[in-house]
Amino acid sequence: MDKLVRCISDDGTLIMMAADTTQMVETAQEIHKPSAVVTAALGRLLTASSLMGSMLKGENDSVTLRINGGGPAGSIMAVSDSSGNARGTVSNPIVEIPLNIKGKLDVAGAVGTDGLLTVIKDLGMKEPYVGQIPIVSGEIAEDITSYYATSEQIPSVCALGVLVNPDLTVKAAGGFIIQLLPTALDDTIDAVERCIKDIPPVTAMLTEGLAPEEICRKVLKEFTLEVLDEAKPEYKCNCSRQRVTRALISTGKEALEEMAQDEDTEVKCQFCNKEYHFSSNDIKTLISNLGKQ
């Protein structure tokens, strides 16, 4: 079972979130059946969205991450609620490219580096907050770090990792985000830099059996941490027939009239692949209801 924890240093200078998202990413792999490198890319974005979602305060708040660097994977998207439950999708799930120069899955090669990372926060206001930055590396963690520094002016450190087995199952997935609070001084920054200088990859710590709280304490070994809260995030889609119906209505009368000519209209959820079927009469009912609005 996946786990996410949020910690704060006892001197109130920083917070750290860490998560084991192995099952979440495995579920995404089972749904979308991507190649290994796309599993790694989608898994990293899912983990990032889960960590960022856990920082939201409202029960109905959500955060959407979308990255498209012009690479063969196309657009990759992940959405999380405030409990860290995430769902995701990718334009082109099957990408086969050589390993990178380090002999690892070439996530940057699949994502591309010529494009944007978009962060959309729906906080229940009239309009959502939208932040956009040019992609820094396509490795995703560095792009998240850059987003916080550029769009939110919050000094942060982000690490993400997905370890894919030869049979394409997920051996380990997770990540962490460290953020300095306004009370942080130069001494805090120096201490964080010393702490993260030689840390092992997140997936190495997870395969060693370390839980998210233990990862926090291992990474920030110079700090005394207190656990603020913990959650058990999962891959969770909130699609429903009602939501799909609203989406169909939003296409407009002309599109609906075209659909009504078919005996059956199938709509598949991009996040979970669940299929919704609408008969010609169902579509005609939607058209008639449009006229009453």
C-alpha cells in the first residue's frame, strides 16, 4: 500500500514530503500499458502531482500537471486531489528509444525538452491558478523544482524515481519535495545542500525497504523532523456517466446531432479507460434538453 508523509523541521524552517507511489504507478501501467520509458515518465509526473496535491488545503482542491516537450511520448498529464490521489494519461504510451548515457531509461528523450510544464491549481475560486515554465531538462523532477522557483518563488528540491522491471511491472516508485519556509536563513540552505549532496536515488531507498518517513529522516539527517500528517494515496479516477454526459453536452448541438446518427456512441475515459455508451435515443434526449435551457 502506498504512503505519503509530510514533515516539518522542529525549528520551523522547512517542510518535506515523501511518498511511496509504487502501487499507484503500477496501476497506471496496468491501465495504459506503456513502454518502460513512458511508465517512468508518467510515474514521475503522477508522483509529483500526488506530492503537490497533498499541499492543497481544500477538500475539493486539485492540481493538474501537464508536460509536453515535443518528444515522442507527446503530452503527459497527471491530476491529483488534496489527499494525494492521482490519475494520469499520456498521448503516446508506446515509445522505444535507447537508454541514456548513464544506461538508464531516457525519460528526457521520451518527454522532450522543447516545450512547457503547465501547473493548474483549482482552488474553488472563480478561475484556476495557471503557472507555466519552459521545460528545463525533461527529467520532470528538475522541472518541478524550476516551477516552484520561477512561478511560486519557493526554494525547493524535488527528487522522483520509477524503477521498471524487465516484464514492465513497477518495482519501485516514489519521490520527495523539500521546501524552505520564509523563516529559513542561510544556515538552513547550507545544511540542506550538505544533506542532499550524496543521497542515493529515491528508488534505491525504497528497494532497501525505507518507508517515506524514513526517507525524510535519511535525506535531512541534519534536521529534527516532526510528522505533520500522512496519507495513503492511490490511483483514483473520478469519472462518472454524469461527468461524461456534461462533456458531451459541452460539444454543442451540431456535434450531438452528428452523434445521434450512430446507433451507439462510445466514450472512453482517458484516465481509467472505462467505457460509457450512449444510444442514439440518449443523444437525442441530450439535444432536446439543450433546447429547454
